[in-house]
Amino acid sequence: MTDVAGAKRADLAGPGIGSYDDLEAVLPNDYHSLLTPRETQTAIYAAKHFIEDGLCRELGLQMVQVPLIVDADSGVNDMLDRDGSRTPVSFHISNDHDAHPIDAQVVQAATKWKRLALAQFDMGPGEGLCTDMRAVRKDYFLDHDHSAYVDQWDWERAITAEERTLDTLKDTVRRIWSVLTGAERHVQGLFPALRDPRFPNLPDEITFIHAEDLLSRYPDLPRKQRETAFLQEHPAVFIIGIGWTLDDGYPHEMRAADYDDWVTPATSAEGRPTHGLNGDILVWNPVTHRRHELSSMGVRVDADALRRQLELTGQLDWLELPYHRGIVEGTVPLSIGGGIGQSRTQMLLLRKAHLGEVSVTVWPQVLKDMCARKDIHVLD
């Protein structure tokens, strides 16, 4: 592998920092939390309840229970990307002295389970579900906004074939955005200290751009630097079409082939041919002075998109798995869905410098020591 190819692989691997020397330079040196630890806990749940109620109201959702573990043979677990580099935690349940065993996996996300659950709960077009999802992603580099413990509002909404469009995607994003900006105002009403002029509020409107247009605008920049440059001008953006191979020969970011639709032809606002009915919400974080991803979402694959994407990724054998057969046979509902990072969102709204200030999980000692030196108090 050449150095250029290796750097490109690293760029596609995800938004983590990469080393603790790099993280030392990224974490702010002049940080002090605007809320006490106890106030922070109150604010976390205030934001949580506001957002859950808002998502259910705006998208026609109902809160439902969600699994922490799934059967490994079901094909339901989320592989996160297409190259298999992020594998789930797996374990064997011997059950009845191994007479009726189960090989199980801890979920990495509930993306596929949610779509099946729409049918389980008899939810038709215009109806959907929202979950208080917990997951483990053991292959992340643990930095200021990546944790092995993941909490998300994982949601899914049934749609018709006619609704598998960019208009549906954009309307859904705008509805979610109105909930997030409303949550920011809500917690600031409860804790006026969060109204700090150093940290501007989120804009009322979110900007849309296709990944293909973003590359055209910044052809010489790696993916994360493209996002950062665009966020300097537009502090909240939804990047459309993540997963499709761009003109430089690489996707904007790797995406699994069996949940979001990143292959369907579409058209940008400027009339340019593009691809994909999915994307990410990113914002500029005024505390960390970095790009900050809040949500990944999209119109889910139908039978045609699934076959084409699995063909492009060399994974057509997955069509034999129960979940994938259900999509091809039409027993799995058409849907749109996504995940909104709970701790990521709370970190942003509560003006925190580190995910560990709003989420209790494991961190290496080197990170905890570094944060303590910078007056960043992660929860144990």
C-alpha cells in the first residue's frame, strides 16, 4: 500500500483523532464547565425528554423497547461500514448444557432491527418508532467524542415507494433539526449560564450539500478537512450521498451496503446528477473548535438498491440471510430511519469539551489524566 493510499484509508476509517498526542493538542486549554456535575445530570435528562417527545411529535413515532443483544445468525446486527473492520462483541450462550445454545452479539446499532420492528408493531406508512438504544463499538479509538459505549435515539418510520425521494429525506432532516434547536433553547431556559457569547447557538436552518458537490468544491482536501472547511461558512450541514464512490475514486465515507440507500440516482439543487438518499448531520462545535457529527440517517434500501449495493461491495452472499431475504421478498417494510447520538448531542447543547462529561463508560488512564490536567472531569 502506498503512503497516499494508506492516508486515504485512514481518512475513510472515521473521524477519530488517531493518537493521544494529537488529542492533547485538540482538547481546549482554557476550558471550564458552565454547569456543575449535578446540574449537568439534570440538564441531560431535560434535553433527553424534550428530544424524545419532539421526535415522536414531528415524525409520528412511538417509543419502543430495543434489544441490546441479537442472534449472530440473524444478519440483523449493524456492521457500520462495508469492509468489516468494525466487528461486534460476540459471545456464546451455552443454554441447557449446550443442548439449545445461542451465539449472540452485542448490537453496534439497531438499524436493521428497527426496520423489522415496524412490521412487528404493525406500523404502516406515516408511522414509526423511536428507541433509547445502547450499543458497544469496541473498535473505535477513544477520544473526546468517540466512546466504546454508544447511546442513540435510533428511530425508523415506514414510508411508501413514492416517498423514497430526496424531498422526503430533506423534510425529515428539517423536522429533526427543529427538535434539536428547540432542545438547545429549552436547556438554556433552565440553565441561563449556557447562554454564553463565546458559544453561538445553532442556526435556525440547516444547509444541504451533496458529497459530490463537496468534493468538487474542495478537490484537494481530505474528507474531514472538506467538512471542516464547509462548516466554517455553514455551521450546520447535512451531507447527502455518503457511500457512493466519488470522482476521486473513493466514497466520502464507507457505509454498509444493506441499510441506507447510497446508490440511487438523484439530482442536486443545482441540477447536477448525484447519487444517494442518505447522509449525515454535522455541526461546528464552538467548544472544541471541530466538526461534530450528530446523526447518520437515510432512506433505507429497497430490493433493487440492496442488490446493487451488495454487488458493488462483493457481498451478494448476504442475500441468503433472513433480513436480506425479507427485503428482496417485500416482507420488510420500506422505511426511512437514522440514529442521533445522545451523548454527542448533550455534549454540544451543554457546552462540554468531552463525551465523558455526559456519559459514563470506560476510558484509558492516559485520557483521564490528560482531561484532569485541562479541568475536564470525565465521569467514572
